[in-house]
Amino acid sequence: MAAKNDGKVIVPYPGKIIKKGRAGKAVERIQRAVKVSEDGKYGTKTEAAVKAYQKRQGLTVDGKVGSQTWNRMF
């Protein structure tokens, strides 16, 4: 997915950091954005893909999807 830099958030940030061990619809959205298979579970592959995305986007590379990473993705 291309970065959205127009200041408009398509999907509002769910309000909590999404990281390894989490599961649910928000994780599925992240998995689609970073192009890993969608199972709704934030595991090692999702974490690695998020870190790569963060690095490409010039964000803090921690593998956690907080508001900055989320708002850049969506």
C-alpha cells in the first residue's frame, strides 16, 4: 500500500499499540498493508514485515504499530 500523506486517516487508530501476541481485525488490516498472509494473529512474520515497513517509512523501527505507524499505513 502506498503511504498516505494527505493528513486524512482512512481507518481510525484503534487506540492501543498493536504488537506481537495480539489478534483480531486490526491485525488483519496491518497484515494486508504489509503484505503478509492474513490470519489475524500478530506473530514473527507480521512483526518482521512491520519493522521493514517502518524502516522504509523512516519511522521508529520497533515492530509495534502505534499511532504513527498506523496513521502512515492508513
